[in-house]
Amino acid sequence: MVHALPTSDEVDELAEASARIRASMESVISGRPDLVRLTVAVLLAEGHLLLEDVPGVGKTTLAKSLARTVDCTVGRIQFTPDLLPSDLTGVTIYRAQQHEFEFRPGPVFANIVIGDEINRASPKTQSALLECMQEAQTTIDGTTYALPDPFLVVATQNPIEMEGTYALPEAQRDRFMARLSVGYPARDAEVEMLDRQETADPLAAISPVTDVEHVRRMIDVTRRLYAAPGIKQYVVDLAEATRADPMLRLGASPRAGIQLLRGAKALAAMAGRNHVLPDDVQELAEPVLAHRLLASTDARLAGHTVTDSLRAIVARTALPVTGRAAAPDRRATG
């Protein structure tokens, strides 16, 4: 089915709304506008976000700032080694007085789910999120329950070299649209952070600037944004190049290509454009693809990282000739 392309007014409204969301988040996250922008892009692209870095750099704060900026339901999960799958999804209990079973939903039944230190839980518990993240539903005791719409998982993890961590399975890493590293702030930004948090928690001052219904409309506009055939071919070229690269033993999945295009549409819409540029795809190539790839044995022995391979692939893959054409004026109807 062909859907109507978004109007210029719809794109302008999305750009303005996303700017408000980013401004609200940046009042807490100092000196990292690019990180905030990519976080909002994942929300609009209907993806899930994995934040990876050492403790104390603001991963959870970033996730909380997004949750407080949108007037929606929020679930928070602190992952620990003894966490059970039912602690995430919920349980069915029997009420003797009523002679009936009652389902008590877990924290995944929320619009934004914050998973703190996801790689401290066992692989069995981590895998409980697979169905939730891919199909926006969960099956408990043979009954399938739909999750709220929109549904976004923002998970944080520590580097796997740290004590008490489990590496995420490849299947679960593939469910995350993007992996971002928070990193240490610049000196001026860190001083500003000290000023902001000297006497109060800046998160307490955040108030919602949009609601769930508005976010749904923004997601719909993002989904309908125009991507030229050349752009789509460029995305496929990048994905195929990762599968053929001798320095990689696992390349990008078809799901990775779909999410790369969706993320590029979100960046374009946030910039107020009604069409995707190759620059949008290139900017997201590393955040969207790198965590899905595995280096070959020869690459590891040579000290060649996945990021090195991906950057080389992006550099040598030909840009689409028609990628910069604007969306057609004629609006197709669905």
C-alpha cells in the first residue's frame, strides 16, 4: 500500500516539536547535543536504544530525561543477576476468593521502558525482552498481551570487560536500532553540570513538552517521509558490503537495513526536510550497524576493530546519484 507523503506543514510541525524535546533534554544533558538528537531520532523511528559506557557518565540520566519530556507511562527495570523474566513481563496469580486468575503486568507495559545495566542480568532474563522489542507484545502463560503504543526500550549497559556483566546475545543486540556511547563531557560542560547539580536535581525541573498522541503523529510523519530509490539501494549496498567484508564474520541483517532507513528518515524530518539525504544514512551507519557486526579472527589478531571496518565500508561505497532529489510534489493516496 502506498501512503500519502507528509505535507510541508506536517514536517515543519515535527521539526519544531523535536526541537522542543531536545531543548528540554539538553537542560539536563550538558554539552552533548548530537547524543540527544540521535536519541530523539530513535524514538521517532520506532526503534530501541542501547547506551553503552562506563558507570557515572549519564546513561540513565539521558534515558530519564527523555521519559520526563514526554507525557507518557514509564517503566524502570534495574537488571541484577537474580532478576527473573516474570519480573519484567508480569505474572498471573490465582485469586482464591474470586476463583479466577488475574494478570499483573510488569514494567514492560509502558510507553518508555528504562532498563538499567541490562547486561548484569542472565541471558535467560535478557531474552525475555526479545518478543517485546520486536513485536510490541509479550506472551505469558499462553496468552499474548499487546504493549502500549508507542513502545521504546532505552537500555544502558556497562562495557562487557567490567565485573559481573554478561555479553548480550547477537539476537538481542540486533533488536536495538542504535547503540550510542555517552562518553565523558568536555571540561566546560562538566563545570556547567556541577553548577546545575550543586543544589538540586535538574531532572526534577523537567516538565513534559509533548504527549503520547503527538508522538504517535510524529512517528507517522516520519514513516511516510520520502526516500528515493537510490537512497534505498545505498542502504542495501552498505549492508551487503558488511556481509562480504573479509574482516567481518557477521554482517548486517536485513532488519539492520530497515532500521537504518527509518533512522535516516527521522533525522531528515527533524531537520525540516521532506526527503532523505545520503548524509543522513552515513551519520547513522555506525550507531545502527556497528553493534550488530562481529570481527573475524584475522581482524582481531591484527587489532582491526568492527568500527574500523565499517568506516572503511562507508568510505568506499559509492553514493547514490539520485539521492539528493527532493520528494515529488504529487501526493499519493493510500
